[in-house]
Amino acid sequence: MTNQPLIFPALPIEHPTTADILANERKKATFDPKHLAEYLYGHEHLERQAKVNKLIEANPDAFDQKDVYFLSREQKVRKAIKEAARFVELMREHNLDYKSWTTCQQLIESSNPYRFNASMFIPCIENLGTEEQKAKYLRAARNFEIIGCFAQTELKHGSNVQGLETTATFIPESDEFEIHSPTLTAAKWWIGGLGVACTHAVVMARLVLPGGKDYGPHPFVVRIRDQTTHKWM
């Protein structure tokens, strides 16, 4: 018996399709679905969504998703980077604001290197950062000059933030914080974007001041890669 790969037959498309059924159901509505969408999301969001969707459809080489479930892990990573890079180009070409990036992510539902830059890194700086930190990091992150991620989860602790073991000890002599994972279980784990793409991370660590007093988890911005060579710091 030869080791022939298993090839599934081309299955016929059943009619009516799900799309047909949904379209027919929508026709039965006693109101205009567009009015409901505008009520729920607002005119500005829908206008942005239509514009972004048009750009995605005009660039199938970058955004086509039909074969995504058959790609290897490496192929998925390469595709995600290609999608992200192309949409950044489109944002610059069409002078789109940063909200358009979030809209694109919602439409293509693809995980890529910039995903947590938008959903976690930037919001952390916006809501928890000082004015000096906002000035230093927000513009750069929104312009994709740096790529951020959110390093909270550890091998032993995830959502249990009070159980985090990584420490950030303040050193008065050098006016620095020493970020340290003292045990194997304190290793930062499952951090989206950290392994391949990100240049910076918001690291959740226990603040320890001189004398050893532990003030519990606090966020620290840590540069993890050189922005020119992309090598680990």
C-alpha cells in the first residue's frame, strides 16, 4: 500500500447557501437593516468600515482569506506580516486615521504583529501613562515606528495578577528599575507578538522599592529589540 496523501473530493455547494438564507430573512424585516446598523454603530463607523472594506477588496493578494485554514504556521506568520505591512501602506497612501487599523482587524479577523499594539499596548499608555510617556510612545506606536505588546501572563499566573512573580526593583543610585523574573514559573508566557515582531512591551511586574517593600503589580514599558537591527536588547 503506497503512502498516497488523502485528497478530499470536490464537494458540491448546497443551495440555498447560508448567504442566500440570511439575505431572504433580512428581506422579511419590518425595518431597514441599514437604519439599525447606523443606530448601533453610528454613521462615522459605518463610513469608515465601507472605506476600509473597499481597500481590502481591492487588494486580494494581501487580504484574501480563502486558503488560510490550510496554511502552515510559518505561512500564517508570513501572511499576517504581509497583511499588516500592506494595510500600513494603505493607511499612509489614503491618509487614514488609526481607527481604520482597528476596523481592518475586525473585518479580516487575522492575528498579526500589530494586533496587540492597537488593542493593548496603546490603550495602556493612553490610560496609565504619564504625559511624558504618552509623548514618547503614543505617536511612535500609532505611526508603527515601534510595535508594542502586553506582557502580563507568566508560566504560572495569567489572569491572577496578584500572583505575578516578576519584579521591578527601583535602584536609586542609577535611577533605574531592574526587571527580573526570579523563577521559571515567573517567565513571561503566551505574549502575542513578543516572539517575532515587537520592539517594546508593557510588562506587568511587582514594584519593589528600597527596603524591599512590595507595592504589587505595576506596568513598565520595556524596550526589547533594537529598532534598527531588530535584534534582542
